[in-house]
Amino acid sequence: MRSDTERNYRTLLRVAEEMLAHSDETVTLTQIAKEANIAPATAYRYFGSLDGLVTAFRVEVNRDLMAFSEGCDAEGLDLLAAVCRRWVDLVDEHGHAMAQVRSREGYLTRLRAAVPDIASQAAAMRRPLAEACRALGVPDAGDEALHLWNVLYDPRDILDLRATLGLSIDELAARLFAVLCAALTAWSAQPSPPADR
């Protein structure tokens, strides 16, 4: 990207995060563009819609998670615990801006369709989940393990647990990790469905 294009793109992402994190009302792409002092037509050219902007924001956050995951020297359960903790920290850092995407399609459908924010998140989580399954002595559940992780680590629910239960980040991360390990173990104990389903 040209430097002014890159600057505008980054500005829109930053302003979107601020507005989405702190607004009690629905925010539009036009409002974000105006707050960023960028023409709405330019914002629509970059993202197409508010959903496109939010997806781009989440992809950026997922890049941080991917870099952490790839650079982490831990193995097995320690690797999964570290990457899951990083995710909880990212959700805490970015707040309600992380809880903006809602789709009518389920996680596995979006994963298999390679929706950008889901695909980038999955790329960061595949190795830690596979290593954890090996450490737990269960088969790698692949996409199903990703689905279980997504159910437990949804940003909206992480924020809700922090707010309603008053858990510290350490307590929340430890509880979610324990439940994820139990879920991976329980999931693998169930028989696979017949192939014709």
C-alpha cells in the first residue's frame, strides 16, 4: 500500500476500535470515517461495510495472536495455556471492539469458508490445540478442537465473565483453560458420527 493509503487504513482501524469500544449505540462506517477525518467514500472503498472494517480490525488482532503463537517456545499444554492467555489479554486490551462481529453462520461454516478473521484466528490456534491434544493423550480434533476453543473464548463471553463475576485476568484464564482441556478430553471420548450424516 502507498503510505497515505496505509496511514488512512490504520487510522480507520484505530478510530473504529475506540468508537466500538466506548459507544453504547450502533456505530456506522460513515461515523467512523468522519471521526477519522477521512472521506466516507474512502472508508467504503477500503472496507465495503462496517462488518468489513470490524473483520479487518479482528484480523489485525489475530496477527498479534499468530506472532505470539509462532514465537512461543513452550510445548504441549504449556503452549496452549500461553496462547489462550495471550488471547484473553488481547480481548481485555481491546475490550468491546472485539465483540462486534455476529454472523448467522456457525463457526465451522465460516472456518471452512475461510472467512478472514476466523481463518487468521484458526491459524494461530491449530498448533497449540494439536500439541495439547497429544499431551492429553487424545486424538487431534482438528476443526472440532477449534470450535470448542471458539465456544469458550468468545470475546463477548470473556468480557461478560470479567464484568459479572469480577474475575481477575489470571483467574479467568486459568478457569477457561481448565474447561478447554476437559472439553477436548470429553469430546474425543465420544464416538464419531457416521460419515453419511
